[in-house]
Amino acid sequence: MIPPVRRLAAVALSALLALPAFGGTASSHATSWVYSVTLARTAADVQKVAESWKPDILKRADSYSPATPGSQSSTSAGATAVPSSEQLTPTKKVNVPLSVSPELPAKGTMARTMGKVYFRFGTKEYWCSASAVAARNRSVVATAAHCAYDARQAKPADSWIFIPNPGPNGETPDGIYVGAAISMHEHWPGRGDYDYDYAFVTVHRGFTWVSKGGKLVMQDVGRLQDNIGGQGLAVAKGAGNRVTTFGYPAGPQPDGTRPFDGRKLMSCAGGTRWTVAPSLDLQYGVQVEPCNFTAGASGGPWLIDYQPAQGLGSLNGINSLTWNRDAKGGYDAVSSPNFTVATGEVYRHAAAVATPANVT
């Protein structure tokens, strides 16, 4: 537990910060429900989202603040949105922990799975960190749930895209991937419970912008995993593991200093332990320290058995909350929801979502 005699701060790393308390708890048992939200279903939907992320806009993307959409209007006037649908999807209760092996890209000996997600709530743009995960549909991205769905407004993000390995001036060397559907545990959209602040987003085939005949057109680059590889997935590991965490931090430290600019992938490494944050309904959190990540790192992967030579490991968490445990000038720890058998069921749903064979 958090010692009552010490003043600690726990804040969300990016985008949808500090939800009000909702009163949910987590357990190590598999849930029988997955909450699924459609983002962009058809090729026309994908093209509509793509139009809002042309190169001139992506050049400014690093200037977007990982701020709190809750301060904005809940309307989406001026935003590019596509029709969405939401449903609770029944799944079989599985008692055997899921294990997914990491995968290299179709070509090459080094995976490049990490990047940023960009999205909108209303008229304001936001971004978070994320990573590709190996899946049978070769099209799954793991990030924080608060980087895809605003539980306070009961609203999915508009114009959600994943850009692996983004360049400092809007370059997209490995393509742009439009979100097709979000898969979450039902306690995130239902309660805003940080024990379930994770999401697996199924994405469409990637594209890049190219100039043809004086016009910008979308050019297909194939499936996500084929291009950059995918991390493995390890659930039901609890605490006491050594992990390497990654993200693109950009926000200020508590003392106002800004050691990060959000343009460089950063990492931390350390052992994990249990933690709680009652005001955010976090009862079964896993924390690693030291780590001074700030806003922008949300959704970045926690990897067990990370192999730098291949860029691969097994996903065992995501950056969810950052902590100022000693109440001094800088953040000193980061936490993730505990990945349980239920997390594996959410992943299974995302890995089974089919997308069109051509979106350009």
C-alpha cells in the first residue's frame, strides 16, 4: 500500500488524466465480457480519417500537448469522425494464461514496434505512446485505454492513428495505420477503473502519402506486423519481474523542468512491485522505479525478457500512471495495470478482428 505518512502523487501520463473515483476493483480471474468500439470500418472511413492527417498536419504533431480533454467541450464540432458502434462481446472464460511469442517483421532481423498514437477529442489533438503486438491478424497495437477512450465522456477517440518510429518532422518511415476497433475490459469505459487502463486497438493496413500528378494520394504499405514485427504477450506474471519500459515523454516534471521533448524514444528498467492509488480505483497496480517518465509516455510498452539486438520481448504492462513518491521535484516511478488472464481475453478479441484487404 501507499504509506499514509508520505505525500505521493499519481497522475495519468498523457491525454485523459486523473479520472474521478468510480469504485471498481480488479481480480486475477478472466472476465466474461470485452468492450469493443468500432472506429473506422470501411475503406471510405479510413480515407476520411487519413484526410485529417496529411503531411503538413503531421509536421506539427509533436507540438500537440498531452493535455486533458476533459477541459474541452464534449462535442466534436470540427473534428473528423466516422460512425462508431459499441458493444459488449461475450467471451468464454479461460483459466489458462495466454502466452504469445514475439515476431520479427517479414523482412529484416530487427523489430521496430514502438511509436506514437495520435487522435482527437472534439477539436483538440493529443498523442500517446504505443507498440505493435504479435497477433494472428498481424494488426494489433497496445496502448493505454485513456489513449483511446474517454471514460468520463463515454466517448471513443476520433481520427485515431498509429505511427511507428515517427520522424521529428512528421516523417512516417513505416507507414500510418488507422484504428479499426478498440478492445477494452468493460471496467474502463464503465467505471474509469485504472486497474483496466489498457487497450488493444486493431488497425487497418498501413499507407504513406505520396505525390502523384501534383496531388497527395494514399499508397498501401501492407500490414503492421509484416512491416515492423510485434511484441509477445505475457500475462498472469504478477509483481517481482524485471521489465524494460519505453515511451515518448514530453511533459514537465513537478518542478516545471522539461528534460524530454517527446521526439526521442526513452526507456527505464527495473524490478516491479505492487502499488495502489485508491482515488483512481487502482487496487492491483504494478510499479517500477526508478523512472522519471512524464506526460506523453502513456501507453508505452513494458517488456519482459527484452532483447535489444532484436528489439523484442513480451508485453507485460503499459505506462499508465507516473508517481512522485518522495514529493520532490521529479517523478520517480511509473505504474501499469496488472496484466491478468482477462487482459489476454481482451487481446484475443482484438487479434480476431478482420479488416478490409484494401483501404487505399
